[in-house]
Amino acid sequence: MDVEREHDMMWNPDKVWVEPDPGPRLAALRCNNLQQVVAQVRARGRTPRVCRYALRIDGHWPSNSLDAATALAVRNAWQVGGREQTFTDHQGTSSPELRTGWCLVRNQIRAGYADGVVVTTTGVISPRSDEYEAELHWFELRCAFVAVVAPTVQAGRL
């Protein structure tokens, strides 16, 4: 079906093509991975450990965002790292891979000090769906998860 669509797009360049919203697909990917990782960690008799990540706006410390991340972790009985596992970046840096704080989150995951990260919204990771998806895949490959306090789609699921 996708191949047919590509051929149609190539042979009918004047036709208007509507792209599906990637939000629901990405939310499902994130939720499924989160549930799998948490179940695996708990099956090993461990409590999932999480980092908190937020963006600073105009240099202000994101207390509310970090408190909301902590509250979500506590509700789910996850272990919240202290100040040493709380990371922030200035709002405005585009690619997550170029942000110091986000790279430190990845280092915590890579080193095995955390099983996931909690953010307030998906846009904190990246407002671009392709970058956000790449980050979800990065976490999935490392058996780690991304949890979102205020998901933009599929309300009621983590």
C-alpha cells in the first residue's frame, strides 16, 4: 500500500496529498515501550529509576515542570533521581542531540543509572515529529522509556 502511494505521488505531482498525523502513532510507540520496559524492570525485582528533564525559559529554573515530572514518577512508584539526575536546557536549542542536558540524560540511560526519563510534554524533547521519533527509537533500543506528564494524544495512557 505504501509503495502504491509512493508511485501515485510520483506520477501525480499536481495532486494534493494529505499526510497522516504522526502523533497517535508516536504516542502508541511511546506507551507500548514504556509498559514493556517497566514490566521488564519490575520482573527483575527492581523499581524503575527515572531522570527528570525540562527546558528553562528565559533562564528561569523549571520548578513546576520538574515537580510535575516527580509527581508522575511517584504516582507510578518509580524511583526519582535527585538533583544529580535532574537535567535542563535552555529553550530554543533545536535538535535534542545538540543539547547538553539531553545528552546527559542519554548518558544516564547508557550507563544504566536510569531506566527512563520523565518530561512534561513531547515538545520538550523536540517539536519536530521526526526528531522526537528518533529519540523514542534511541530509548527503545536501550530498553529505556520516555514518560510524558501531559500527553498531547491518547489521554489517560502513560
